[in-house]
Amino acid sequence: MAQFGTVFCDHFAIAHFTDGAWQEAAIEPLAPLTLHPASHVFHYASTCFEGFKAYRWDDGKARIFRLDDHVARMQKSAASLCMPVPDADLLAGMVTDVVANNVDDIPAPPGALYLRPTLIGTLQNIGAAAAPSTEATLFVLTSPVGDYFEGGARPLKLLVDDQRARTTEHLGSTKTGGNYAAALGPTLDAKEKYGVDQVLFCPDGDVQETGAANFLLISDDEIITKPLDASFLHGMTRDSILRLGADLGYKVSERNFTVAELLLAASTHEAALSGTAACLSPVGCLVYNGEEISMIDGNPGPNVEKLRKALQDIQYGNAPDTHNWLTEIG
């Protein structure tokens, strides 16, 4: 399987917002978009996206994981950027139609079809720095992907940055490319200087998230993670893990905690990053003030594995979907 996110299906879904209304969506052969150089997205970053997956079961049908929740989150992202908000039925229909069109391209478990709805502002106006784009294009890409952890989940090493935030506070919960760009420089610097995989952003000592994933502390009986606010992304995998954790008997503690508390917990707690691509990734080591601190013994722990398996069993059809997270296609 090629590198994650570099292979695409032959068709995609696309719709346009013009004259104050969304036009009818279509499934078209995948091809480059034609955009005017003055398009709003190029100059004023009017763009947001989603990322989630569809799975093909033994019955040959596809199941999309948490479709309605991802549609709702994209609507919130669009609204926060003052962009035309896609109708829920329009966006959900585009996703289901393109998945149905590409069911045969979905790899067998542990593979999946990665789904990337994207909204961009297309108004041709380079003078609109203080005005929203009144025209937009919405499209849904599909990408067959394999197991993110070939050969098993490798424990990650994180640099703990107790000064900087990942992005601006009021747009932290918006899934827009600018947030990822803001985290890229610090992450690349940290990789070069400390050999880490990601930066755990903890502005003023408040533990938040990495550049592309939420952060969780996990013991044998408790899951601890930051409560939802506008400063960080409200991850769907995070939410799924918390709900499944409660089902499995874990105490779920959504509370603020500091870098000092994190370092004290390192000897007794597992840690993990949650996200669509990698599901739940174990954290083996923290780097803080030049010192490496192992999470317990630095190896993937049983609680992270237990929670990841609980989620993937639902996605692959090996456990009942008691939360009604799956949308059947075909």
C-alpha cells in the first residue's frame, strides 16, 4: 500500500455555491480544479475540511463511521470562517454517493476508505481581506488506505512545549488548514532538535493537543483529557474513545491538567494520541527541558490497546454498534 493519503479513487463528488444557493451535487471523474488566481481561498485561507473513514465488511457493503457527526462539525467549521455552510443533507448525500460509487476500491480490514470533504472559497476578489467569500466549492475525495501501523503500533516521542499554543484560541476547534500550518514549523524544529514525532502544545502549562491529534492520559481505571473548548479540535476519535471507555468501566475525567501533573503521572499512566488516521497511538516518551521521561516503561500499554481494539471492532463489524455510529451503504 502506498503512503497514506497519496492514492485516490477515480471519481469524486463536487458541488458549487453560487447566486446565494448550493447547486446540485454531482459525481465526476477525478480531475484538477480550475480556479481563478484571485480566488478567496488563495489569499485569505477560506477553507475547511473533514477526515473520516468508510469500512467494507465481509457482506460487501460499506459502513461510514460517524457520518452525521462529521457533517455537523464541518458545518461549524464553515460557520466559524464565515463561509457558505453546506446543507447537512447535501454534504451527507455527497459522501454516501461517492462511497457507493467506490465501494469496490475499499481495502479489506484493516484497510479503509479515507474520506476528505473539503470546502474552499472561490470568490474572485483580492480586495476581500475583510469580507467573506460569497462563492464556494465543496468536494469529497476518497483515498484507499491501509493499516496505519504496519507491524504494530510504535510508541511515539513527544516534545512538551509549555509556552506556545497550536493555533489561535478562537479557531482551535475549526478544522482548517491554517491550524496545521501553524503547528508545522514548531513540529519540524522539534523533530530536528530532539528526534521527537510530535509537539504536545501546553500554553502556559495547560496540556492541550499535538499538531494533528488529541492527547489522553489513561490508567487501569481512568481516562483523563482536556475538556472541550474553542482552543483545540473536538476530535471524533477522542469522543468515541471516551464513550467506549465509559462502557468498559473507566472513569472519564474531562478536566484541565498541567504539565506538572502530566510529568507526575508518567510513572503510573499510559498516554495516547487519538485521531482518525491512526485511531489511538501510544506515547512512550516525553521530552521536557531537555530530559526524556518514559511513560511507565516506554512500551505500548494494555489499556491503549484495549481501547483501540474496542473501537476498531465496531468499525470492522466484529462488535455491535451500540452507539449507532455506522451508516450502511450498498
